[in-house]
Amino acid sequence: RSYIGTELDIGLTYRFAPGLTFDAVYGHLFAGGALDTSYFDAQGQYRPRQQATDANVASARVRYQF
């Protein structure tokens, strides 16, 4: 269970004018078995292994340089 996962990313850059740029990025992590977890809850009960879920991230910015 040492496979952490595979991440795919895609980005976009658009230049409106000299010094004005829009950047956007999206990433998706296909979680592997190394991210699965088991734990003890607040009452001390053991909770069996739970399968990790995939993760998403998105970011955008407008950058002005002078």
C-alpha cells in the first residue's frame, strides 16, 4: 500500500494587455492505497480502514505588473 496516487494538472494563461495576465489552474489527485486510513474515534472505538477519496483543487488570479 505504498502507492500515493497520480495527480493531473492543467493550466491556462491569458494575456489581456502588456502587464495584465489571467492565470487559472485545475488539479485532480487520484488517491492511492497509501492514503487510506484507520483511526480511533473520540470514544476510543477503533474504526476500520477507510478508502481515501480523490481530491480536487482549482485556483485563478489576475496579475497586474507595472
